[in-house]
Amino acid sequence: VDQIRYFFMREVPFGQDGSYSPESMVSRINADLANDFGNLAQRVLSMIHKNCGAELPQPGDLVAADEALLALIGEQLGEIRRVMQDQAIHRMLEAIWQGVGEANRYVDEQAPWALRKSDPARMRTVLYVLAEAIRNLAIMALSVVPEGAGRMLDQLAVAPEARNFAALGQGGALTPGSLLPKPEPVFPRHVEAEAES
């Protein structure tokens, strides 16, 4: 249900006509949910589980790249509120996925898998920043993909009462040392079943 809801909310402006095909639906689901957001969460949470004893790492001092990512994601709330004045749900999702894209660029640039050997303290900071980014993005996405985003927040040990816009940003920041469950994929890729011959 999450995937179907996401497709229509992203592809069809609210109140207007739209079109779809099975191919466009699978493409959007796999690109945005499985590859972009789902894979981001799975990579980060798996690295935390493997390299930080399944505990949220203790970050060190943030550098400019860390602060820029968190600031950009934080700014999306204002954009979400602005576009939702016009019930432009597709624009809300564009704003959230801009944050998802920046988080993916950040993880590729920072390469925590390489930092594991060269600078473990920096690796822990990068992984914490990414966990915070995922937490904020998942809260923003809850209204459209409640099951998947909810499972992401479960895997970050975010309490049910801390899953609202009031908890975004520093006020609801993740607590280092919190024990996290074993990560599980949230948005699996959709693969069409082959027709029987």
C-alpha cells in the first residue's frame, strides 16, 4: 500500500488528472523507495550494526559537510508547510526526496566504509549524522509511507510519541548509545513475476 500511495501522491498533482502504467509505477517505486531511501537506510543501519556494536554511535565535533546536510534537511519542513498550503503533495515529496538525495551524496562523499580503517572516530560521526538525517526524513515521509517510514523509525529506536514535526531537528535528536535492532530492508525492489510458459 505504501508504494502505491507514494506513486500516486508523487506522480499526480492533488485534484488533477493523471496517468500511469505498470512500468512507470515499478520504475518510481524502485528508484525512489528501494534504491534511494530504502538503500540509504539499509546501508547506514547495517554499518552501525556491524561497526558500532548495534549502538547509535557517539559523534564527535561536526564539520561543515555534516552541518550542511542537517541544515538542508531541516529547511525542508518550511518548504513542506509552504507547498501544503496548496495541497501540493507531489511538491512536498519532491522536497523530502531532495533531502534523501543529499544524504546519499553525503554518504558517498564521506565513505564511512573507508573511514572505518583510517579514522574510526570520524566514521562514528558520519554514521550518527546519517542516522539523524534518516530520522528526520522518515518523520517527514510518515504521512505518505507510514508503514515503511514507521519501520525505519523502529530501527532507529524512535519512540512513537517522538514521530511528529515537533520532534524534528535538535530537539528530538537521537541518543548516542541507544541499542538498535538488527536492520531489515524496508522498501524491497519490485520485480515483476515472469509469466508462466
